Amino acid sequence: MLPIIFGLFIAIPSTLYRTIFVLINKPKQSLIEKVILTMGLAMTLLFGAALVDIIFR
């Protein structure tokens, strides 16, 4: 459980920061950068949902 929490504290802020930066500044990105950002958002949502499920189970 502890590695999951540490992973969330590292991954979520950086992913959210990058997403907000992309939405506000709209830099030109290659396809691979878009895929990586989308995968990061999906992992963030899945980790968050799993953590909520574990906590409130």
C-alpha cells in the first residue's frame, strides 16, 4: 500500500501540472507526446479510483 501512495504523490501532481500546461499554452506536440500524456491521465484516474476503493472498502 505504501508504494502505491508514494507513486500517487509523485505521478498525480506532475501529470496534472503537465495537463494544465498543455491545455493553457497549447504547445505543438508530437503524437508520442500526446499518447504519453493521455496514458498518464488514464493511470492517474485509475490509481485514484483504486486508492478510493481501497480506503472506503
